[in-house]
Amino acid sequence: MGPDLPPETYLLPTQPAVGYPEYVTILMYRGLFKPLAVVLSLWAGGLSLHAAEQNIRPGINKQYENPEFSRWVAAFEHSDREVFAKRHVIIKALNLKKGMHVADVGAGTGLFSLLIAQEIGPKGILYAVDISSTFIDNILRRAREAGLNQVVGLVSSQHDSRLAPNGVDLIFICDTYHHFEYPRSLLKSLAAALRPEGQLVIIDFHKKKGETPQWVMEHVRADKQEVIAEVEAAGFRKIEDLELMRTNYFLRFKRGGR
């Protein structure tokens, strides 16, 4: 994540957000622009912040560098996957309202991006956020085909969601937290993106010895209590732990300490 900026700005230091003009690669500033030298200086400061955190899951996202989209649709959107089978239960639990601004972080094939966009309506905004430009391109294609013009794509980095500060009411992360390579940096970015009363929802795999499949035990880094501790250390407060599923947990957080 880059350095702190005034609330009306955000910096995208490498590649553009899909759906935005190309100049967003330098700086999106609501009505104003800063000189490039200033932007480069800010970017350099952000790099020094990144250097302080070590990659805790190197290589876990390599398979998404050049994904075959149809393969991942088949993998993510089938009834044997619990979050797909329970997708409508999950959507109801999000308590979505018309006009909300929501970010689906780790959007993948767009399963939840499209469902959320339908719920928040044309006056809302759904930010589909993913490290894979292939996923984002295809989510936008699917959204346009469905007439969901409120879907905006953002190609994120491992450190930064590239969401604008104070811009979303809800951040939704489904089966993606265990793919965070730099969780402290990314959580800081997400905290900055939430509005004061905004919420963060994390769905991820239970990790219980003797109950959880071995592949999950090996693939998933942290169990539920470790995730709660990491997210609360980043400035969030857990407000709900819903038992909606058997193999996945559903956690809701708000900004701010106890």
C-alpha cells in the first residue's frame, strides 16, 4: 500500500484500474492532478512501507497469473463447492441495500460480484477487485452481458486493493483471505477504503484437525481465531460470527477498536 494521501485522492502506482481512463495509472485526483515528480516521490515512500512486510505465502497465487477463465468457472461455480451452494444464503446475510458501494475483493470469476450488483441496483457500485486482469476482464464482460453497468473492475496488487479511500460501505472477501501474501499491507488498504460505518465480511475455510480435509489443512495458512487476531490487529472489531456453513465460517467486522 502506498503512503497516506488526502481523502480525495488515491494512487495507483503500476497498472490501470479496468474501466477507468489510462491516466489513472499516475494519479486519480477528483478534479485535480499532481505533478509526476510528486507522484513518483509518493510511490517511492509506499515502496519503503511494503519492504517492511515479508511475503508469507510466496507462490500461492502463481496459478492466477495467466488463468484459463473457463477452467476456473468450472472450479468455482459448481454445487459441490459450499459457498456456491450457499450463495443465496450468503447474499442474504450481507444485508445489502440499494445504492450501496461494495467491493468484492478476490472476485475470481465474478460469482458474488454479479449477485451483489443485482442486489444493490443501478444506483449502487460494485467494485470487482482481483490480482488477475483476466478475471477482471471476464467479470466486466459477464456484467455487461447481464446489463449490470454498475460493476467496475480494479486490478489490485498484493499490497494494495486500489480502492479509493472512504469509498465503500462493505468489503466482501470470500475464500480469498488465505491467498493474501501481504495481509498487513492489504488490510491497511482495505481499512482506508471503508467508510466510517462500513463493514468487512470474511468467509474462509475452517481449519480443524480431524475434521478438515488434509488439502485444506495444508493450503490454508491460518485458522479462524488467527484470522480474527490479524484483522483486529489491523484496526477492525469483530461484531458477528455467523454459523451459515459447515466447512466455511462467516465473520463480520467494523472499523475501529473496542
